[in-house]
Amino acid sequence: MRILLDNFTKKFDDVMVINNMNLEVRDGEMMALLGPSGCGKSTTLFSICEIYQCNGGRILFGDRDVSNVTSQHRNVGVVFQNYALYPHMSIFDNIAFPLMVKKMPAEQIKKEVHKIAELVHIGDLLERKPSQLSGGQQQRVALSRALVRKPDVLLLDEPLANLDAKLRLEMRSEIRRIQQETGITAVLVTHDQVEAMSMCDRIALMDHGKILQVTTPNDMYHNPQTDFVAGFLGNPPIAFLDGVITNGQIQLKDSAIQLPLPSRVPVQPDGKIVRLGVRPEYFGNQAGIELQGQVSFVETQGRENLYDIRLGNGAVLRSIQPVRADAGLGDSVSWPLDTEQILIFDDQGQRVA
Amino acid sequence: MRQRIGLLGLGFMTPALVMVLVFFLIPVVMTAVFGFTNMGTATGISGGEYLLTPKIVKQLEIRGEFDKQSLTALSSNRYQVTEAGLAKAASDGLKSAYIQGLRDSLLGREYSSKRDFERALKKIKDRPRKVRALKKSAEYFSQSILNRRYLTDHEFKTALAATGVQLSATEFDQVLSASYTGWIWTTDNFTNMFSKPDTWVVAFNTLVYVLLVLAFNIGFGLFLALTTFYLPSGQSAFFRAVWLLPRISPPVLYVLLWKWLTWDTGFISTVLGWFGVPAFNYMLGSVGSAWAVVVLINGFVGASLGMILFSSAIQAIPKSILYASEVDGANRWQQVRYIILPQLRWPILFTTSYTTLSLLTSFEYILLSTEGGPGNTTNVWALEAYFTALNNYAGNLKYGYGAAMALVLVTLGVLVSLLYLRLFKFDELVARPKIEN
Ligand SMILES: Nc1ncnc2c1ncn2[C@@H]1O[C@H](COP(=O)(O)OP(=O)(O)OP(=O)(O)O)[C@@H](O)[C@H]1O
Ligand SMILES: [Mg+2]
């Protein structure tokens, strides 16, 4: 069922956390709310399930305005960051709880619980107490409790934050599998871009209570609308260079280096201040304009190495490429920059092209 | 290593052990010791003497095990002039001429009444001039043991034998123990206690008192904790403060307020009087209202403890668990029933057992309000023990009996504690150490 936030506003006393947010999550879609800590992701999520009451605007499930519907009646499943399992109940009772409070007959509850437990692979843990489970198992229990009553929407608040790297990887695909199998509309809150990109159909990138961009992971990576989005997505992160338009070319700040504008970019007025975003994979690999610099940092990542190259003007470019023997710390190198792939932002951080 | 940890643990425990010893074991042991004596105002708490009084003779007579003649002989006042009596009189400085006169004319004679003997004395030539001195001199020859104090049982036995009254061995012992004024070891306290119908009334009152006040404390404490939890924080702080007032006000003032509220010239009667309801003393006017007042007085004091403990326990439940239950579709009642109450098991166990124990032994608010009245209807065990041992109108304090009552209370308290530990599976709750070692 689609979710629509229409001019949604949330304040805590006098603190404005979300101001006039508009967001649509399509039916059956998994949407990531991605953003730095404190930007209002959890607040948005908790408002969708009415744990927080919104102070303005509307929230629609399908075509139904649920702004004034209490959380008990919104029919949402929520997975909390710390799982919020009921410590005094067995796993079975935990999962059965949403059905039990609906007064579903015991036989049917049993059937539903076992069905969902099979789906998330915890069928043999039902007798235990939450404290006797590992983090990943607790996570699955929380997921089954959220799903068992077939909610209209599934909300996940950093569900993988407490897991170790390997388990996180496993649960990532697990949650995605279950979401796709059930076809449920889901919102995933995360500050981990990899999680957002790998699990979700679309990403809504937030900062300071505002949505900066909503699009597919691929598009967001290649077509960020602002320098913040470009900087937030991508690992290793994008490098920025300052420059100014001179004679239809880009003159790097404090440097004689001139770079041509990418061919897709329309003519820019002379004297315009720009920021160039260069992703590490487009420097040092393909053919392009050679740039001189000094290796100031090397990070081994196994198959590839990450190099920081300090240019003559002090700016730093990042390059990721297969391990090579000819570039050690402090070496002078001359590597090609693929100028066609440069992202150009204006001095306000808005994308020019 | 193990050994060292053991010693260290013992070291840490020592203050606690000393406390238990000083403040619990020793009083309990003392109570137990006193409970098996008949100490009281009559006996004192140090040793005693032997004193046979006409009253004791009458009591022995009522028992009906004695030969009537020997009892009459015991209580009769016989006079005989003996060398022993003369010697005593001489050593007390009576005139030797008088003593000589007595020896000459009366030695060996017996008189069965004081009057006769005094008449005989008046015929002696060198008798004292003053009547009082004469009467006093007669006492050297009294052969009765009535109303005389004997410091040891040997003295008393000698005196008893000297009276010449024929007593069987058992009769002799009975007279001996009946005239002892000190305390003795006995189990009579317990047999008396359990055979007295009043005891069972008081026991039943205690049961009613503990159960009602306990239910009120826990129920009302829970109610306050839950309602204040769902109130906005400012209001809940206010309500909690209001319900703390009974706890922090001095008991005497607090009960005074209740008296002012419930007496027949008090607030309730006055207000109801405006509507034509006749004035009524709610504190002592009827058994039902007296109980209601007793329960409320104690209940309002005790509820604050539960309220505070339960409130903080509710606050300690992670917010996200409450959120989860809400989005899972639980309404308020289901949230309380399935999420909050189960997590209050510990504080409820604690408050229930603590309150039960303190109620078992508490009587101060009853003492200040109804004093167990009307009649004996709100009298409880601890109050009865207090009256018996420490304070009553007759002034006849029975320490031993009171201690025996207290001992019953202590035993009951220990049993109740054990019962609670079983009931709430206490060992299950504490069995597994949170930090493994
Ligand atoms: N109860 C509250 N009262 C006042 N301010 C709050 C409250 N809850 C959250 N905030 C503020 O609202 C902002 C958004 O909080 P929120 O919990 O939504 O952040 P988040 O994006 O989920 O961050 P994180 O990734 O760290 O969980 C923060 O600046 C926070 O300080
Ligand atoms: Mg959060």
C-alpha cells in the first residue's frame, strides 16, 4: 500500500525537526530514508506509525488519510533498532502478540506464527526467551513480529545497526527477500549508504529534516542533485575541487591547470565559481587529462588500493585502482582524469550538470 | 584463588552478619527466652522471695486438692513462747526483766489467737507501758508464716516445717511454688494463649487487617503508578507528591486529621449534616466504619511506597517496548496487562512481602486511632501484645505473655517470607548471576 507524506511537519516542543516534507512511497516498494545522524529519519518513521503525532500536513496510506488514526489501528509493522522484544515472553508469544491482542483464535495464531517463523528461518527457536538469542536471531524475531499480522506497511529503523559485518550482509539480502516475497511496502531507515543502495528500490536522502533527493540508488549515485548527495553516496567518497570558469574552461583554484567542461554541459559564463566532484574510479584509470601530484595516502583494500593524490594547489583527488607497484607514499605520479565524468556544482552546491 | 574469594566474600558479609546478629537474632532469641517465662509486673525480672498470703491460701483452697484442715492450720495465727523467740527479742533490745518474766510464766504455752496472747502478756509485770510496744513484742512469738517474706526457699521450708502443719510432699511443693513471688520458666503462656477465645478473635482481626491493607496498598499503589505514568509529566509529579504527604506527615498529626475528619463533630458529619444525615462517629461508631477507617489510614500511608517503586519500575521499561506494543495493536489495558504488569513482578513481590511483614507487626496507627475498638473489634495481634506487655489500664503488665505473643508473630513472619519466596519463584529470579564468573 502506498504511503504519502503531504507537507508533513513535526516539532518537539519548539524544536522543528521536520518541516513540510513531501514523500511518496509506492505500493510494494522498499524505500530507504538515508541521512546523517540526527537528520530526522527516525522521527519520520515514528510519525508514519503514529508513535509521534504529526504537527502538520497529512499522512495517507493508499488513498486513506490516516493522520488521525492511532498507532493501534494503523496496521503497520515496525522493527525497532534495538528490536524491542518483550523480555518476559517466549519467542512464540512475542511473535503471537499482535495476533493475540486482536483476539485471533489460538489455533490460527499457532498456524500464522509457525508460517512466519519458517519464512524467516527461526522455526526451532520458538520456545526460548529473547535473552537466549543472538543479535541476528533477535532481529529475525522482530521482523516476524512486525510481519505476522500482514501489515499494510513495514517500517524498519536501522534494523542492521547492531549486527556484525557478516551477519549484516546476510540479513540485508534476507530482509530484501522477505520484503519481495510478501510484496509489502517498506520504509528502511539507515545511515549506511551501502545498506540503502543494496536493499532498496529507491532512496530518499535527508539532511536537517529535509529531503534532498528521491531516486533509484543508481541514479542517485550518478546524478546527485547537490554536492551533499554526491558526498554522502559512494565509498570511497567523492573528492571535490574548487574552480572558476575561464574562457569556457574550468580553471582550478590557485593553479594553472585548466580542464575542459564535459561535452554534456552547456556553456557557462566566465567567472562563475564551480565545485567539481570527481569519483575515485574516474581518476587514474581511464584515458583523460594527465594531472601531476604526489601520493599522500595509500589505503589497502585487498583487490584494490585507494590513493590520495595531492595536487600542486593543495587540493586532494582520490583514486581507486588495482594494486600497482609504481605508486608508493610520497611518490610523484601523473594520472589521467576522465573529465567527461566530472560532476559540476555551483557555489550553492546545486548541480549544474 | 577460590579460597581467597571465599574469604573476601566473608569479609564483605561481616557487617551484614553483625547487623543480622545484633538487630535480628539477639532480639528474637530474647523474645523467645522471655516467652517461656511468666515475667510481669508482679514477678519483676530479677529473682523473687517466698510470701504466703491469705489470698494464696484461698487460691490453693479453690484448687480443691488440699486437706481443708491443714489449710486452716496454715492460715491460723498461733502464738507460742519459745526460747528462739525470747532470744530474738533479747537481741532486739527488749528489757531483760520482761523477757525473764515471759520465760518464767509463759514459756511453752500456746495461744490460738492474737487477742488471747496479748491478754496474757498484759499480766506480765515488767511489760512495756505503751500498747504499741506490747503488741510489737507479741510478734516475736507468732508461729504463722502468713505475710512473712523469706528470701530463700530454705528459710521458707524451715519456717513451713516449723509451723507443724502436716502436709504431704506434693502439697508441700504446691505451697512452695504458689508462694514464690519471682518469675519461673513455663509454657503456660502458649497454652493459655491458644485456649483463650479472645486470642482467636485478635488473630482473625490481624488476618483481615493485613489482607485488606495489603490489597489496598498494592492495588492503590499500582493504580497510582499506572495512572501517573500515562499523565503528562507535570501533573504526574504533582499527584505523586500529594500521595506522599501521608507518608511524610508525623503519624500523630496524620491520625489527628483523620479524627477531625471522622468524628461525630468532624468534617464528614458536618457536611453530611447539611443534607440531613445524622452525625456519626465513623471512627468508632460501628464495626464496619471502624474497619474502613483503619484500612484507609494505613492504606494511604503505605500506598506511596508501592507507587514510588512501581513508578520507577515502569519508567525503567525501555520506551521502545511500549512503542512496539502500541504498533502491535495493544490497547491501553492490554499494554498494562501483558507488557507492564509482567515486568513489575519484582517490585510487586518486594512490596507485597515487605508490606505483609511490616503490617503483621504494625499497630501504631490503630493505637492512635481506634485503640482496637469499638470493643475488641479492630484489635490486632501486635497491638494486643503491646497492651499485654507494655501498656494497659490495669497496670498489670505481663512481659512473658507479651513476649510469647511476639514470638508467634516472628514465627509467622518467617513462615510468610518463606511462602512468598516460593510463590514468586524468588530463587529463579536471582539464581543466575548477571555477570558470569
Ligand atoms: N523527544 C525529542 N525531543 C526533542 N528533540 C528530539 C526528540 N527526539 C528527537 N529529537 C531531535 O530531532 C532530531 C531528529 O532525531 P531523529 O531521532 O529522527 O534522528 P535520526 O535521523 O533517526 O538519527 P539517528 O541516525 O542518530 O538515529 C534530532 O536533532 C534530535 O535531537
Ligand atoms: Mg534514529
